Amino acid sequence: MSQIDTGIRRLLASPAVYDFFQDLVGARRARLRWIRECLKPFAGARILDIGCGTAELLKLLPSDIEYTGFDMSPAYIEAARRRYGDRGRFTCERAGVFEASAADGPASGGFDIAMAFGVLHHLDDEEARQVFLGARKALKPGGRMVTFDPAFVPDQSVLARFAASRDRGRNVRSPEAYAALGRAAFPEIAVSVWHGALRIPYDHAILAGRA
């Protein structure tokens, strides 16, 4: 895990502060668009949420899915269980060791969709590869892996580049760099870039790979 948790960023360890900040920057709007255009959940889908945080994304998903989420923060997982314990399964696990436990950990079984929203830029290259490899093992044939992370892109505005450089996650990458890590598990990955998904200047890379 590679992120800054000192100074004012330490406050984000609190589930309430984290959720307030996400709402403040417009994460709900970005999540809704990402779900509609990229995730495309369907009735009865088995969905694995890698680095689920407080699982606020779950309340935007259809009620007839089967949801499993995990995160390394005990406080986030406790908040997720308290709010959404009747809608999914939540476990505390580090995303960077996900691949090693995928066979018998929280991701055991055949999932239709694995998602990682705002996770990869918190991980170093090896940890990110392990996430992709673990997702590939967790997916049933034909299943999809979909991600969303801030990115450095060509001709990026000064404000957007500055915002990305100050992110709590210390491994913001180019879209191509994210895709290169994903190809360890998904040889064919579709890459798209979004501008202005949040209320603050940010550019995001979205990856989609199929098992």
C-alpha cells in the first residue's frame, strides 16, 4: 500500500470524514456514471468490490445482485457492515495480497464482475498486478474486471495535474501504465479517459478486461 496518511489526510481514515469528502468532490455522480456506462450490472450478478471502502457504491447498485466487498481498513469495513450488512458480505483484507488468497479468501467462487473504484493508485506496481491476477482468478469465464483511477494524461490542465500529484494515493499513473499492469492478467484491456468527472479538476482512467 502506498498512500499518505499523515497531516490532514489522516482524517480520511474516519469513515464519516471519508464519506463526507467523497460527497463534497462529487464522487456519487462519478460512481453513477461509471456504473451505468462501464460496470453495467445485471440482475443476479455476482460482484466483487476490491477495496470497497465504506461500500457507499453498493447503495447505487441494483438490489438483486450478490455483493462481496473487502478493504484493508477495519473502520471502513465495520461501517460497511453496519450500513449494508443485509445486502452483502464484507471482509477486512489487504488488496495487495489479494491474489494469494483469491482461491480461498473473500473472492472464492465465480464472480461475474470484479471492480476496483479508486484503488490502483494506492498500490505499488507489484500490488496492483496482484489485484489484477486475483480478480482474474475470482472471475468466471467471460467475467469482467473494471477499474477507475485518477491519471496523468497528455495536455492535462495545470490544476488537474496538481490535484492528481497531491492525491492521497502515491501511485497515480498514465492510462497506459495502468493498462500495462492489468495485462499481467487480462491480455486485452480497453482503456478510456474521463475529464471532469468530479467537482474538482481531475482526469480518470477506466480499464475494462474480460476473463
